[in-house]
Amino acid sequence: MSKESQTRDENVMSESPGIGEKALNKAAEIGLSSQLDEVENLDVNIKTEPLKMVQGQVDAVEISGEGLVMQKDLRMEELKMQMGNVAINPLSVAFGKIELTKPTQASARVVLTENDINRAFNSEYVRSQLQSQKIDINGQLMSIEPQQVDFRLLDNQKIWLNATIQLKETSETQKVAFSAIPRVSANGQTVSLENVEYGEGEEISPELTKALIDQTSNILNLSNFDLEGMSLQVKQLQVQAGKLTLQAEAYVEQIPSA
């Protein structure tokens, strides 16, 4: 066999997943899906060679998903995650699992649509977070209940939020509207809203506005979107009309398996 044909055959072998890889791919897909309420599409692609797998080495793991709904009713339009040089327990492979022997870093790309973020704001999880706070309104501590939250992603890197909030103690409603530019903090730990501009003619309670700004930051931080064994940290974000794209780093301790 010529060296050229041997190299070609090796390339074909490396590009075609073997039985072991297919089984692990399926186990990881089932494991990840079990943590989600809804999945439109989810693919896990493990790339390695049989000898490396026996030695506990995996060249790369790629996760690609669309329409992933977390159990807190938070939705991602798109998720792409890539990790390389993954160390695994070779014994776990025999049981169809990928057990990491040490944590690994991954790069991730997450796309959220305007509808996704509106869904998050109106989810029971986020509403309960807002309702658990006591807000100082004109010197009186009050509980708040979101009636309607309308979130928009504009084409000038800005977000716009328009909310109607009911004060439980008085049944009075307050409207809060503002635009802002989301930015990732220098240390990459948080997303903050800058250049906040308030809607004209609105009666603004600074504390109420701050509660909504903080909740917006929390949703954009992706901290609510963490899967078991995986945590996401935003590095860059881009706002386009109707769509928010986040480049993130993921700290992966385990890849869920069936």
C-alpha cells in the first residue's frame, strides 16, 4: 500500500466515527437531553481514535443544539460548544459513559432571540425572583409582580425594555421603560447595562428600575443556563435586531451521559 493511500485511509477512519464513538455520542445526547425540557435538535460529536480512547484521551468533543429549553423555562435558540484534549476514564467507556478525569475548558457560542429573552422574563422562575424582592417605593417597602414585560433587541447594540409592574400592597401599577447597551465586565464575570436612557413621561422608581436592570443582567450572564457539570461565562456579546449572540467560555467538570 502506498504511503498516500494509507494516509487517505487513516483520514477516512478518523472522519468516520467508530462504534465506540457512536455509542458515546448517543449516551451524551441522551444525558444532555435529560436535563432539558425541550430539544429541537441536539448532536454530540466525539472525535478520537480507538487506541487513544483506551488510553483515556479524546481529541475533541463538539456539542451542537437548537431550540434547547432549560427546566427553568429558559430557551436558547442555538448552542455550539467545542472542547479539545479531553481526559476521560477509559473504564467508563465500557459502560457507554464519558467520565472526565479532570475538568476541561471549552469555547461556546450561544444565540438568544428576542422571543427567548421575553420568554425568560415571563417565566415562573424569573417572576418568582422578582416577586421575592422588597422594593423601596416612595419610602415604603413593597412586593412587586410583573404584569407584562416587553423586551426588544435593537440594531444599534441596544436593548429596550418596557414593563408594567403591579405593587402588591396597593394594587397600583407602575410602568418602567428604558434602553441600554449591555457590556461584558473587564473580568468577564458579569454583564452590566450601560448608557441607560429612560422612557419619556414614565414615573420612574430608581429601585424598581434597578431590580429590572439587575434581572436583565442576570439573564444575559447565562448563569441561569448552566447545565449540570457545565458553567458558562460570557466573553463577548453582540446585539443585532431580534438576536443576541454571546461568545462564552465553558468550564466543564462532567459531560452528562445516559
